[in-house]
Amino acid sequence: MDTIFYCAFTFVLFLLADLGESAEFKVTAEGDSDISPELLKAWDEACAATTPSIIVIPKGTFQMKQALLKGPCKAPIELKIKATLKAPPNPNDMECKKEWLTINYVDDFTLSGDGTLDGQGDVQIYGQKKDTGFKSDKLPNNLSLNFLKNSIIRDITSLNSKLFHVNVFGGKNLTFQKITIKAPADSHNTDGIHIAKICDVTIKDSVIGTGDDCISIGDGLENLNIDGVTCGPGHGISVGSLGKTPGEEPVKGVTVKDSKFIGTDNGLRIKTWPNSHPGVVTDIHYHKIEMEDVKNPIVIDQEYCPNNQCSKEKPSLVKISNVSYTNIKGTSATEEAVIIACSSGVPCEDVKFGDINLTFKGGAAKTVCSNAKPKLTGKQTPPVTCK
């Protein structure tokens, strides 16, 4: 038989007949072969094309060791993943300084296709529930997006990442639409989408259930809109933690609306370290949010200190201002449905509550509040009062 028949990889290029239409690159692998070399080959050719290109990974299940897809590219480019791609189960089989699937420095990029990125993270190993020798700084994120502009990620599932499912750093104008993220509730540091140092981001119509924050927001984030997201399990949607390192950039302009939290440890959370470096969090707005058995539905925590690994002798110096909560309803799994623990050094300013209805099945819900003077409109259950 022709030896080509036995080739581990097949790479097919289809140029559409009409000039100016997208060129399509199809990437497949046979058996348990690593698909990443052929993906990189297709990317290099598509990225160099002067007309729009589409790279297609068709339906099937393929192994992928690691892939770094770099721009800038000469024309719009789309990666359409219809397959299930599986990462190496053992992180020692990957280069520790690289992520699993990374896209860098691309303008007008689309990731689509109803496919699944399966990080094959095992909670007993990668969650560090026992001493296995695997450390979090050696574990890869499923998907890393660095310095993308005018791009969209849609209809993709991220499954069982070893660390963050999606890590976003830098860029401008990025949209996530109809994203599904799944990991066990006890998986460690498996944030759904982490975002930092970027402006103009939209996350909408997505379902995120994981072992850490569904969405976590780092410094340098400006203008984030979250709309129609269902979160659970997980630690909620968190701004921060902030203030741990010097020179952090402000977080400005976050809106979360028409979203639901189911059985999460937190709902709407802003967290900063005590004894911190200066910082700014401002223009944060939550509207029309539903809570279902959420342990801490509303939280501002300026004494965030997990495992008591920091000093609380001095207050946080991160200034929080212009924060609003309107039409927040549902059930709290704990008595303290609203926790506003602001800094005594730089008290919160312009915190507003309107139409809050959070109940506790075990009795009356309550508010814990310090170092803030909240502005109230409509009705509040529990009553919002502050020291």
C-alpha cells in the first residue's frame, strides 16, 4: 500500500474558487498521534495569507501536546475546533514554561466550533489534595489569550483544566459568547476565566462551573461587561484579589447583569489584601442577579487573607468607590447574606443598594458592614446598616 496511507498526520488545504473568499485549512491526526505539529504548520500558512483564513479541526478525538499560535497575522484568521482535544494527563510530559493552547498577538481572531479542550486535570493530583510533587506554577492553563484585539471566542467547551481554564492578559475588544466551562467543585485554582490588563471585554450567555472563581478580575482591567452568565459550582465572580504587589493598575468599569449563581461559595465579590499596596477599584455595578443557596451572595472583603498567610496589622490601601447593587434576589446558604468589610484606612465611598431581597432558610438573614456609608433606595432584605 501507499506509505502515505500510514502517515500519522494528514494536512489538506482547500482554496475556495472565488478570489477573496476564505482559504480553509483542515488539520487531522490518526490514532494517538500528537496533532500539534500539523496545527502549527496550518497556522503558519494561514497567518501568512493575505486573505481571511479558517483552520478546521474536524470532529473526532485527538491528542494535543502543546500549541503556541503566534501573530501578528496578515488577515483575519479563525480556528474552528469541532473535535475534542486532549492534553497529556501528566504535566511532566509538557514544557512547564508553556501553556497548553496559547494564542498571542493576533488582531481579528475567532475561536469557534463547538469543540472541547479537555485538560485532563485530575482533582486528586492537580488539585494538590495530596503530596504528589506537582506545584501550581508548573501546571498549564487550558487556553491562554495574550494581547488579542478585536477577537471573539464562542461555542467552545473547556473541561478539567489543570489550572485556569482561560487566562486573558493584555489586548483590547475581546468577546466570549456561549462558552461552557466544567471542572469538579473541589478542583484547586481552576478559575473559569481570569482577565487582567485589558480593556473592552464582554462575557455573555455562558455557563461556568469549576473549583475556583467562575470569573476572576485582575488589575489593569477596564470596561468589562458580563451578561447572562450562570455560575456554579465555584467561588463566584471576583474582582481581585488586589493590593498584594506594588504598581497594580486600577480596575475600572465592571458590569454584571442578568446572571445567576447556583450553590457557589460567593456571589458578587470584591477582595483586597490587608497591609496592601495602594490601588483603585471603581465603577462596579451589579444588576438583576439571582442567587440560589449561595454562601456569601454579596461580599466586599478588604481583609482577604487566605490561610492567614498575611498580616492584618495595617489596613488595605486599595480604594473602592462607586459600587452599586440593584435587583439582587434569591437565597443565602449562610446567615450573613451581605458582607461589606471595607478598609479602615481608605473607607469605601459611594456604595449603593437598591431592591435587595436575600433570604436565609435557617432564619433571618443579616448584613455585616464596616467602614462604609451605603446609599439606599427601594427595599432591602436583609436591612443594610453599617457601623
